Amino acid sequence: MYREAMNDLIKWKNKKNKKPLVIRGARQVGKTWLMKRFGETLYENAVYISFDNNQQMKELFDKDMQTDRIIIGLELYAGHKINPENTLLIFDEIQEVPKALTALKYFNENASQYQIICAGSLLGVALHQGTSFPVGKVEFMDLYPLSFAEFMRALDKAQFVELLSQSHFDMAKTFRQEYVDLLKYYYYIGGMPEVVSNFTENMDFNEAREIQERILIAYEQDFSKHAPNDVVPRIRMLWNSIPSQLTKENKKFIYGLIKEGARAKDYEMAMLWLIDCGLVHKVQRVKAPNLPLKAYEDLKAFKLFMLDVGLLSCMVRLNSSVLLNGNDLFKEFKGALTEQYVLQQFMTIKHLDTYYWTNDRGSAEIDFLVDTGDKIIPVEVKAETNLKAKSLKCYYDKFTPSISVRTAMLDYKKDDWLINIPLWAIWAIEEI
């Protein structure tokens, strides 16, 4: 399975002065597979250690931070000598042994010749519980479910990806229906690696659903296993309210939809827990579209999106028969799946911060504002065929951005002030 993140790992490997690398991401997005594949293909040896329920490793790191002693312990555990030049050390579920996280600082300072890569599904949660973290002594990489481009590659459609990567839209237009069909599959299957892998082998939508249901059950079990007991019920209620929140015409998150009379302070910990796990993404409203957007956040208004469009379609019990009904799928649930899909693609693009904007009266809304660092790009998402971009025109008249984007089922087209990017090509917005 092709993962774009492998290129980032290769860049890390080729750095002269690299620090231990920490991969962040939700459970089951493919961190373990990626680390192992990286070790197998680019190193002579790889030592894989899972810290989950590993008493030996807990005792090894508990004693002190002497890197020489720790390496000897790792060699005994692996059963062979560790040559730092050609061996990758892989620490998985590292949050289970907090002192192993702390040890990364000492490896960076005193034993930087060792190449260490690590991951943890609940790293964010561990950090907020006060785990000592080697700030400035490690590098980070975020891993998400497969993007639509990666999904197409998994289905042996790499040439479709290359067409759009090189902005050959005239040629891509010829294969519009193939792109639309692939996008329908992606809305239903999503980007969770196990689901995609099974689907590429069997092309069975029902099996894909069963795996998605198992993943959702595993997430719910994580709530009970790892979250504070008094917060667990609120995590569940907030998590289960997200589909209905996204189905509203105005997708701003409303606490009262979780439970009548619910207030922000009652659910702050629950939301933080889900965000730290990587299970939800928070998109903040901005009061004014000025750089940097973060300085203009409205802390009281935000949207919450899920980790994966396929898991969202599973949670709302979307039937596979909808895949046959023309383009109805893109309009289902007031375009909730479509906004989820677009946000999911933006998350995989590095150095891209995403917000949204509404005017003070709430009569105009831009679904996403993308902060590239040097410009702000308004993006209006259209799931239906009614493409009057009233909000986008209102925004343009008021702020005159250099680039305005509408993404819909129409073909690529560039007008005076507006670029229309097909939904199936929005992941390539960076190249465009």
C-alpha cells in the first residue's frame, strides 16, 4: 500500500543531524505498518519493540537515563548487537512507558548516532496527563487515514492521480465518470488502512462495513479503558452527536444537541480527549480573514469533524445502495459527507491550517479558509448542483482575495476571480 508519509520518513533518514522521530495519529491509521515497512525496506536491521503491556521495557527505562545501559538492554531484548549505522529502533505505543518518552531527550543529546522512530495512539492524551516530554529534542510527523489520492493508488489507479498532480484537467475531464465512481467508493470505504486493504482484495462493501464497525467498537472500548471514569459517558455522548451536528444546515457545533441543557464547561474534557486521540478535528471560526488566521480565532464557535469519511458514513448507517443512485451520495445528510471529505484532504497537506468564516449576521458562510502561511484562500464546498456561490461572492466583494475556490462536481474552470476545482481533485489544491 502506497503511503505518502514514506517519502517524509526517507527525508528524515537522509538528514545529517536528525532527532528521534515521533509519529502522531489515531489508532489504526497505519502507524505500526508504516514504521515496520520503513525499517524493512530502508535498513539492514530493524528492532521493533511494543511498549504495550511490556514489563521488561518498563523496568529497563525505569532505572535511569543512561543510554549505554539502555542500548545493552535493547540488544539483549533483540538478541543481537545494534549497529547504529544500519539499524532502525522502532518504539511502538511509547506512551505506555512515559520514561521511554523522556529517554528520547538523552538519546538526542548523548547518543544521536542511534536512529529512533516511535509512535503512540494515545500520545496526545498521555502528554495532557503530565507525562514529561523532551520538548525540542524530537521531531514530529502526523499520520492520517489514506487521502483520496492514496486510495486511488491502492485501487491501482495511480495514473489517475498523476493526471491531476500534473494539472492535466482536459485529459482528466475525459475520465470524469471514473473519478466520480472512485470518489463514491471513497465516501463509503474511507481511508482506514485495514478497510482499504480488505476492499482492494475483495471489493466487498459489506465486509468493509464490518471492519469499520469493529474499528468504531475499538474506539469506544478505548474510551472506557483509557479515559477518566467520570468523563467516559460525556466522551460517548459527544462522539455520537457528531453526525447530527454535521447534518445541520449550519454545521457550527452546538452543545445543546448533545443533551438538553448541556454547557461547554461540562464537555471540555471530553472534547479535549477526543482531539488528543486524533479521533476528531476541530475547525475554528475566525472573526476576520487576516494573517495569521490563528490570531483571529473566535474561540466560542467551531465545527467538529470526524477522523474519516468512511467511519462517518458507517456511523450514520449509510446503505451501499446509495452508491448506485446517480450523485445522490454527495448530497446525503446536507452535504455532511462532502465537507468531511474535503476537510480530510486538507488535513493531509502539510503547513496548511484550516478555519471557517461567517459574517456577523450569519447570512454568509465560507466552509473553509485555508491559511498557506502567505495567503488566505476561501473554499466553498458544494455537494449539490445548485452552484450559486452567494457567500463566496459576498466574501470576495468584502475582502478581494487573490484566489477564491469553489469545489463541486463541475469540471475544472478558472474565471476572473473564481477557480472551480472538481471534488475529486480538491486533494491536489496545493499543485493547482
